[in-house]
Amino acid sequence: MKTFTFTKIVLACLLIVAFACKRKDNIVILYDNDVHCAVDGYAKMAGVKNELKKQTPYVSVVSCGDFAQGDVIGTLSEGGSIVKIMNQVGYDVVVFGNHEFDYGFHTMEELASQLKATVVSCNLINKKTDKTLFKPYIIKEYGPTKVAYIGVITPETLTSSPNLFEDVDYISQFDAENNVVNYEFEGDFCADSLYRQVQKHVDAARSQGADMVVVLAHLGDELIDKTMPTSVSLIEQTHGIDVVLDGHAHHTIADTLIANNQNQMVHLSSTGSNFKNIGQLTIAPDNTLSLQLLHVDSLTMVDDSVKALVDTLKNHTLVFGQERVGRTPFPLIANDANGNRIVRKKETNLANFCTDAFRIMLDTDIALINAGGIRENIAAGDITYNDLLRVFPFNNTVCIATLTGCQLIDVLEFSTRFFPKESGGLMHVSGLRYMLFENCDPHTFYYDEQGLFMGIVSPNSNIPPPPSCRIEYVQIWDKKQQKYIPIEPEKEYTLAAFDYHLKELGDQGILRYAQLKEDYKGQDVDILARYIAYLGYQIPSKYAVRQKRMHVGVMQLDGDEDTEWYDDMNYDFFSTSYRVCQ
């Protein structure tokens, strides 16, 4: 009888302890991605956080990257102002996006050191030690519940700009003596290696008692480059993850369920971009999950201290850049009224203006600018220095190089490989024009071990190929004759372009074969300002519309082409396909 009574007492105590350890309040995780310096949203993020803390003690704020670049306030401070604001909001965990690396590896490390939040990434690897630069994950305790946060950065960061990781000025990540790059992204050349890396850390977090696993990803759910891992493929190839909060693709995903490799459903969410939404992940006391997006424009709660800091930093930035540099009677367009990035799909008047500025002010034959480098519209009216900084927020310098006609043709072929899909690598041009046949399949391209563009695999010369070249009828503007003339495959042409392409091998090394001649010819924004002054501080009417530098047509197998401007070329068919250049 005594034994029975003692057993009942022990069981009762255990039940009391278990009940006491059970969490009574919700865990709420607020999240963002791809803010891109839309700083007004931070005061509302903090306001939502303050309101939620009245309801539960368990509130965290996390970011999925790309916050330090995108507007003047980020560019002028190299991300420092954004970090100050995020510290005031009280972010807990952050994963970097690819644009946190835009100011260089050393600056990226400085931003990480200034953040009060914990920076996590399981796939930025020190090749010497085989360890991660940042913590691969952290586990936060909310009462008795442990939540693991695992960070994943897109391997595209290295592929898009590999020489950011090879600058001898950045001693922390470069072994100058042995000419070895110390850091790499797991998954850059093999997506499976990223999945294994993530799985390793999911298992480690679970072994340490994590009740929930949240992946903070900057991968994108859908990418043009199908070789790169996405948040969807990450879920499909792993297990043990409960939620993936994602960035990079700028897609708005309130909550969708994706089956993992054990056929268990995993939540995926993304807030869009530019603080249009704030994400809210709620973990109930029974650990059930719910996700929703809060539309920022509809929110009324604001944290006054954060708003005051934002206003101070914005005013400082405005004072610096409010100088008037010119005027335009019409808008110069990169994005349409709905925010769609049309500059990444077709020629625009702003792209023409920018490329002309580079070519004319640097006195080169041609100029090339990638669509991803042209970010914002210029509205009709006065143009300020801040307006130009919004167009070019990356603080690129401009260089002069040479390349042959054949190399230029290869560049155009490679740049249009995703057309008509949106692509930041689409090259806008000045000093040339060409026809793009949209019904012709792009060439097969080959790459080096770093994933950088090497060349075009040409058709079998023994078999008469169908008209498969997308790029034809390339013409170069002849300054002496003041007209367009056919490109000469072996001739060297002078080129103005970003250091991003000519020195950092950006966009998968699209300009790797160009020969650098003059290293520094000025900052991109300053060249735009000089061109406006050259034009008499007034944008002329020729820029009111596009100028058909990239003309899209349809190639007919019978030889009859759909064309608007062939007749004024006045020369016989001249194929500028790669097969002619070999």
C-alpha cells in the first residue's frame, strides 16, 4: 500500500512538472526579405513587434537578406545606416543576401560585426579550415521550446561576382602569397552539396534538442539559372525542416506547402520586396504553425524611436544628394507603373540614356550596361544627384577595354540567352544595334570550373544549320560616316563598361575576354551627371522613346524575315552568328 501511494505521488509530481513546463503563449517570428533600403517600413516592423509583446513574451524579428543596398541611404553609407536602423528595431537573427556583398568582402564583414543580431550561414565556407565564416545556426529558447535558425545564402553570390572574393585588399579571405581564395559557397557548383550541408546542420540542431527548425534562406523559389539550388529544391531534398523563410526572387508567398524527401509538408513563405509586406510566423503552444503577410501600407502602429532615427538618416542623405543636376521633360523608364522590371526584358529609354553617357563621355566605340545595374526610374521634372544614385546604387566605377567583333557577338548571344524572360544579365547597348530572333533557340554555352562563361558551342559545320542564331545583323555606329555599318568580326572595338564586368567578372564572366585598357574612368553616377551637363542640363527629345537598338523579330525558314529596319541597312545578308566568327 505504501509503495502504491508513493508511486501515485511521483506520477502526480511528474504531471505537475510537465504541466508547468508547457508553454502557454504563442511564439511569434516577424520576418522580412529584400527590403533594399525601403527604410520607412522599419518603424512599422518595430511597431508590430511592440504590439505583439503585449500579448506574448516570445517575439523575434529576423531578416532573409538584401537590406543594405537599393537606394541612396544604403549606397552612401555602404549599408551602415541600414544596420543602425535594424539595431534600433532589435533584429535577432539575420542571413545575408547577395547584395550585402556589393560593397566588397571586407565591408560585408564590417556590417556583420556592427549588427547586434546574430548572422547565420551554413554555406559560406572557409576553404582552409572547412568551417563556416558565420555560425551555421543558432538555437533560441522560448520557455521550454527550442527553435533553431539555419542560414543559407544563394551560391549565385559567388557566381555573379567571383572577383569580390579574390581582391588582395581583403586579406581576411584571400591568401595573397599562395594565390588562394579562402572562402567559397557550398552549392556553387553542385546543388547536392548544399543540400547535404543543410541536412548536416538540421540534424545537428535536432540532436541539440531543437523542437522546430526554421531556415532563413536567400535562395529564391524560382531562378532563371536552373543549375542553382532554390528554396523549393532545398525542401524537396532534405528533411527535418519545419519552415523556410525565403528571399532573393522578390516573390510574394504568404504560405505554401512543399513536400520534403520523406513526403512531409514544409511551409515556405516570402514577403516580396521593398517592405511591401511583413511576414508573421506564429508557433502555437501545441507547436502548430500559421503564417501570414501583413500589408505594410495598412499598418498603423509605428515605433517612434525607430521613425526618428530613420528620418534623421534620410534627411542627412537628402542634404548630401539633393543638388539639382538637370531636368527631363519626360520620365526615363526602367520599371513600369506596376513595378515590373521591364529593363530586364527589353530596351528602354533610361537604358539608352545611361549607355550613351558611358560611350560619349568616355569616347569609346560602344558601351554595355547590364539590366540588373539599372534600378529605378527618373521622373519627369528636376533631376537630383539622389535620382542618379537610385538609378545606379552599386557605386560601380567605369573602365575602358577592347574586344573584337566576334567577342562582342558572343556577348550579345550570351546576354540574351534567357529572352523573353526577365534577366538582370541582359546587356543594353550604345554605339550598336542588332536583330534578336526570338523564335530561334539560344546557343549551347560552356563554362569553366567556376561556372564562368567560356564560349559558344557552334553547330556541326558539316551539317548546314537552320537559322539558329538569335543575334544577327549587328551594326556599329561609325562616327566618321555618322551611320551604322556592319560589324567586322576581327576588328577591335573600344568598350566602356562597369568594373563589375571587366574586373570582377560579373554576370558569369560575360566580358572575360575583353582586354582592360584604362582601369578607372570615373564613378557611374558622376558620368551620368557629366553627360547631363554635356547635354545642356536638359534631356533631349530623342530619349523620349526607345531607339530600336535591340530589335526583336521572327526568322522565317524560307528566308523572309519580319523586319522594320532591314531596308535601311543597304547591304547583303551578313550573318553575325558564331559560326562565321570561328
